[in-house]
Amino acid sequence: MKVNRYPRHHHMPLYETTPSHYLVSIAIATGLAIGLTALLVHFVYPHNAFDVNRISLGVIVQGALNTLARMVLAFILSVAVAVPLALFIGSTPRIQTIFLPIADILQSVPVLAFFPVVAVFFVANNAFELAAVFVICVSMVWNIVFPVIGGLQTIPDDIKSAAFVFRVRGWRRFWFITLPSLFPFLVTGSLLAWAQGWTIVIVAEVLHAYIPKGNPSQDLLGLGSLLVDSNAQVKNGVFLASLTAMILVVTLMNFAVWQPLLRLSQRFRFD
Amino acid sequence: MLAHVSKSYVTPPNYVVRDFSLSIADREFFCLIGASGCGKSTVIKLMAGLQAPSTGTVVRPERIGMVFQSFALLPWLTVERNVAFAVRMQGFDRDKVRATTERHLRMVHLEDFAERYPRELSGGQRQRVGIARALAIEPEVLLMDEPFSALDPVMTDELHADVLRIWEHTKTTVVMVSHHFEEAVTLADRIGVMKDGTLAEIVDVKLPRPRREGDPAFTSTVRKLRGFLEGSHAAPTVGPQPE
């Protein structure tokens, strides 16, 4: 007897959502939540001063969470900027010819070169957190832009033709075809962006180094500032603890986030 | 229907398709053959609306299905979702999407592969998904752009039989592009021979199905087509044009 493979209660998963849609939705929701919280915190508490001579494990954990929150917010913002920018630059060969060299030059400018100017501006407006988030974001953006532009070139012509023939056009084409096609490149670019971000966050949180007549009380509590300030004051215990915390966070992220995403992204690659 | 269609990609014009006119009858299996670079893929893209003609008019039905040489399946969707996705995009309701997807997967004998991903399938199976997807949207015309070129001969023969079986069941109008004479004679009711961007000849194939390559009538038809393409046939025979 042939079993009906499609009983009435069978929820046939239709086209509406794919893993990339869930990921994007979760990422945006998380980013918004974290961002709003961070903004609220930094307006209520303009900066989170700390004394490197009195650091407990709890402070290091707090610092790790603060750094992670800044990185996540910066990442969300960088994706929000990088993806539309990449889609624009990669949209036609003519636009690519004009804007790709410009993007190439811009990404070569070291972000820390203009960070002092940025820092002064944000600090003057009482936006300490935003100063750090901004510079981390700028450092991340280009690592996403160029892989996404490359990813646009890999969408096969037959896929674009099939999308047209089957009436997957306009925003539907972007949502159901383009975005999933770009997912592997977004993952690769994000990995590179976070690697760059970890490098920059170490200096981005040490605001006093970029403010005229600045002092360490203006630094943002985070793994970066703990590393720099503890090293400056020869607090080796704090330094080692902060370094260990950073390594732990990076390693955990690798296992919990990047490896699963890299495995998932294989499904989205065209043969 | 294409009326006096020409297509050039460059300015000044260098036409890859020149003054091409063709009418396809309802429920007909029409095959367009020609050498590489003769413009037959451009013609099928014009039919699908993927390109606009430089001159002339193309009258196409509202719903067109298409099967691609490279299969054009979405790798992140299962077999079932690849078909259902296309059907849902036509605006059908959920129940119809479910029923249509199920029916067409059965038609191509892939109901047990519904949860597989395209990379887990053979080339022939992927093309079956492509065929199921194209037919599931209930097209008025099915376009096939060299659908078997990427497959080995054994798989191609299997799919020829499947396509004929499905066509005889659904009676969808089919326009297929090929560069294999034998394939065209196996499948088509009428064969158009393209040469240098124009339609050189149209041949009626009145052989009963199933057609066998060893049959004298089959061989003779192939020889006639080859002659048209090479320009060595003295007295071409053209089948009756449909209304």
C-alpha cells in the first residue's frame, strides 16, 4: 500500500522563509535591542569609568560584555551600510568602473588616522559609546563590501533568467534570490570584519588617548581599554585576565557562531 | 509567435537574429536546431521575454515555463521547495501549491527525493526537478534551452522518454532548442532549422512515436535536416504551416 507522503497535517515548508531570512531577522532584532540599550546606557551614564587598580572578575566579565555589545552594534551598522553600498557598486559594470576604484582608495585609508577627529566630535556631544562604535564600524565595512560585490558576480545568468521567467522580480528577486545568494559572502566578509574589529576595539575604547588633555577616566570599560590601561600601569594580572577573556570570547564565537555559519553557508553556494 | 524579429546586441547593428518569423501551434512540440552561434538561444530568450527584439514583434502567452541547460535550481532549497517556490510566485493559494507540487514531483518520479537538496542529485534528477518546476506553474508554453546538453547519453535517452511521456500527458506546447538532429527528430512534431540568424527551413516530422534512431525514415529525416544546415539539399521539403 502506497503511503500518502503528504497527509493533511503535513506542513509543507513553502518558499516564504529560508535560514537566511531567519538569520537576518534575528540579527536585526538583536542589533536593534542591543543598540537601543547601549544608547540608553550611554546617555544615562555618559561613560563607564573604571579604576585599573581595582579590577575584579566581575569587572572583566562586564568589560567583555561591553566590548561584545559594541562589536555587535558596530557589525549591524556596518552590514546596514555595506550591503546597500555593495549592491549599488555592483549593480552595473559602468557604476563598478566608476565607484570600485573610489572604494578601493577609501578602504586603504587607515581608520585610526582620522579617529582623533571623530573622537573629539563624539565626545563633545557626550556620545562616548558612539565614538567607539563608529570607528569599529568603519573598520568593518570594507571587509563586507568587497566580498558582497564579488558575490553578486557569481549569481549564474540562468538563475537570473529563471527568476524573471517565474515572475520573481523586483524586491522578491532581492529577498528570495539575491540575498540568499550573497549569504556565503556575507559570512566570509563578516568573519573578516570581526577580525578587523577585534584589532580596532583595543584602541577604540581608549578614548583618552585621542582627546586633547584626556585622562583615563574617559575610557570606555571594555576588554580593549582593560588591556591598554593595565599594560600602561603595569597591572600584569589584569592584563593577563583581560587577554584570556578576549581569547575566550573569540574562541567561543568561533565555535558557536562562525563554524556553524560557515557550514550553513555551503548550502547557499552555486556549484 | 514571432513576426519579422531581429536582434542585435551592438550599435551599429550586427544581427544575431535576422527577420525571424515563426508561429507555434497549440500543443505542438517544436524544436529549433542549428549550429552553435546561429542565434537559436537568442530566439528562445526573445520568446521568454528575457530580451527585447531590436525590430519586429513577439507575441507570447502570459505564463511561460522554462527549462535551462544548467538546471537553474536554487541550491538552498530542497527539491520540493524549488518546485513550490515557483508555483507560489504565480499567485496560487497554498493548497493549490501543495497539490501541484506533489503531482508534478510524482510525474517526474521524484516524490521520494522531495527533501533532498539539488547537490545531492544526479544531473538527470536535477533536470527532472527543472522540468517539474516549469510544468508545475501550468504554463501555456514550455521553453527548453538545450535541456539535455549537460547530461550523458544514457541519462539523455531516459529523459527523452520522460519528456515525451509528460508531454503526451499534459499536451503543453513545447519549444525546444537543440543542436542534435537525432534529438530533434526523436521528440518534435516540427523542426525549424536556423542558419546565420534566420529560419532556413521548417520540416514536418510525421513519424509515429516512439521513434527509433535505426529506422530508415528516422535516418532519412536526420539526413535531410543535415542537408538543410549544410546547404547541400537541392529540393527542400517544408511541412505545412499551422494557422
